[in-house]
Amino acid sequence: MSYCKNKKALKEVKYDSNVEAASTYDLDKFRADVLSGLSLTPKRLSSKYFYDKKGDELFQRIMECPEYYLTRCELEIFQWQTNQLATRISGKSAEPFDLIELGVGDGTKTRFLLNELIETKTKFNYLPIDISGNILSELEHRLSHLDSLNITLLQGEYLDMLKEASRMSGNRKVILFLGGNIGNMDIKEAKAFCQNVRSMLLPGDLFIIGFDLRKDPHRILNAYNDKLGITREFNLNLLQRINKELDANFEIDKFAHYPTYDPHTGACKSYLVSSLKQDVRIGDTVVPFHEGECVFMEISQKYSFSEIKLLAANSGFSVIENFSDHKNWFVDSVWSASSSQSQPLSIL
Ligand code: AVJ
């Protein structure tokens, strides 16, 4: 189900599956998720499947779009507040800790932090988790010059791999969840996710989450509707991936990309809308589409500071510091796991 690659072994990592077995398993799950999603009303596909090789490339290009401010804002935080962030993360104890990153992307931001921690001779292990094996090997390559870095790559779903990581050591934990990836869950899912992460931590462990903040709705919508049409391609690429991997026959030009932002709920959602009545075949299954019928592709939830505070409290954490960019468009919020007795009743 997963594979772990251990560069400089911090511990012997045991794994019983191989990559071959992993891909067969993943393909069955992909098929099941696609078919069940498309049998719902409204139809939906999961944005976690955007990231095949082509999807990774397209996302890299989205990050370079002038409209897509998120990455640049968070980069600014990691570039200019590295020292303060590193101090927060290292804490006061000299004991080694595990820095576990959920969803690594290209690792540009984290590199600032890793450099700082290495320069200050901080003892820590770096465990990046990503669903894309492709992205992980690129990251490993990019970090290969940091030869004093203890790194363990974990390929798989965040929570499965987090469990795996907790089994590997009893060190204090610092979890990084950057890039606004939490936005891909709605508020309810985010709460359940944070509670799940909390259940694998001990009081005082840290959870650092990057949130895209509420702001001018036009600015938000434009970030998901770039002029070059890369975000459109990024969404349509999932249909192409389904065609390739699940023997399907989506006709890409019969679906229109439709991004929306609702400033009331803070939900930025994108849809693919069928431009006519059509049948699509996926393996042996025929999926009918009406004219104008939509497939809900992705949510990118935006937050206010008070919503962040509430989410922390409702999942057993307290906010200890917020690091934002100078425009206040994005925040990396540092949470500390509260002691279990002080977890309040759910009010979200
Ligand atoms: C990688 C989840 C942070 O939601 O902003 C970018 C993905 N989708 N453009 C986001 C994405 C369309 C991105 N995250």
C-alpha cells in the first residue's frame, strides 16, 4: 500500500509492500472513487486525483501564474520569517523531533526552514508525506545536497502515513500542512481531519497549517480562473487521466470549466459542466450527462482568523502564533495540541 524510502536511516523502516502491488491497489481505489463520485447527485470527482505527472506539471505552472498569489505569499513567510518559525518549531528542548510534512509540493518553502534548522544544528528528522511518488522522488533529488539531513519519504494518504510515522518513533512531533492544502476540504471535513491528526499527537506537539485568508472576492476568483487557462487545463486533465487509466472516453471539449467563489461561505469551488447531453463510458459503466449538468471538482476554502481559531479549538488545539505575509492574504498558523481534558465540545 505504501512505500518508504529511507535515505539516511533514522531507524530501520520495515515495509512489506512493493511499488508494483501499490499501483494495482491504487488503480482499483481510483476506479471505485471515480465511479461512486459520478453516481452521486450532483456528480463529483476528488481533487486529490488531479496530481498525476501532467497534473503535477500543470500545478507548477499555476503557481507561476500572476493571478495565483497563494504560493508567493507563503514563500514570503518562509523566506522572511524563517528564523522566528524555526525558533517556534525547535522549542526549548534539545531532544530531536520529527518534522512531518503532509503534501510536499516542490519543497521550495520548506527548504528555507530545513536550511535554517540545519545551520542552527537542530536535531530533527524530516518525513515528507505525499500521494505522488513522482513528486517525492523529485523532492529527494532536490534535497540531496543537504547531506546532514535525515529524510524518510512516505508515499500514501496523509493520515495512513502519519500513523506510520508515529509508529516509527516516539519523538516530539511537528506537523506541517502548507500551501493551503487544507482548503481542499470543506469546513466539516477539515474539522474531522484536524481531530484525526490530533488523535495521533501528544499535548504540546505542533501542527502548522497554511490557510488562504478571505479577501477581495475578485482576487480569489481570479486565482482559480487564470487568463492563460492553465487552471482549466488542470481540471480537464483529470478527465484525461480517467480516459488513460480507467479506459474511459470523456470528450474533453464537451466540458466547460466553471470556477465560483461565494464570499458568504468562503468556499471557492470549481465545476466541469457538460455542454450537451452525452453518455460517457468508463470501463464497462456508462455514465449519462444532461446538458448543463455539472461535476464538482474542487473546493478551496478560504478562512478568517476567527474561523481558524474556532477550527483549532474544535479539534483539540490552540493557536500559539500566526505568521502572515505583509498583505495579510495568507497565514501559517502554529497550533499546539491541547491536553485531552481541555478539548471543548464541538460547536462547528
Ligand atoms: C494545492 C490545494 C492549495 O486549492 O489553491 C490551484 C490547488 N486548484 N488551482 C488550491 C489548486 C486550482 C490548490 N492547493
